[in-house]
Amino acid sequence: MKYTDYFVIVSGTSTRHLHAMAYYIVKMYKFLKCKSEPHVKIEGKDTDDWLCVDFGSMVIHLMLPDTRETYELEKLWTLRSYDDQLAQIAPETLPEDFVLGMEDDTSSLTSKEFQCE
């Protein structure tokens, strides 16, 4: 089952900081999105430690550091070289788009790649 293409986890310094970041992310999305793209909303507005913005193909979790440490969502979504499971998988059997880490250079991306079609 595939939930999303991209999963971003962000730490904030306070509840107010989390809310400010979430609202700014949604504001920028609304400014940049195409008319055909879905509306987004912020989940968890009534909580103090965890907000979620779901764009469909990307989900952003905004958490206080203690909450992030408690739930350890990164462990659900990453396989690093230190994982025993990954060590048992032959690299040539992995899909081409499988990411082992964030070493890929994204500096060559241009704003044209993010424009509506």
C-alpha cells in the first residue's frame, strides 16, 4: 500500500511555531498551486504538539521535538545502511527510484520543473 510519494517531518520550537509554519506552508501552496490541484487543510489544529498537512502526493508532519522522539516516524519510512533489513537485500534487486539517503544532488532543479502543465 502506497500512502504518499514524499514524507516530510519538521521540528518546531513551540506550539505557536508549529502553527505558524503550517499556516505559511498552506498559504504558499495556495499561492503556487494550479486550479486543478486539490485543496489542503491542516490536521491537528486542536493539538499542541503535532500538526499534519496532507497534499496527497506529499505529507508534512510538524512536531515538537519530544513528540517527534516519541513516535519516531522516520523509522517507519526510511531504510538506512545501518538497518539489518537493508543489509540483507541485494542492491541490484531494489527499484531504480529507491533512495538510500539524501545524498542525491537536487541543486540542478529549476522552478520550471514545478510549473503547472
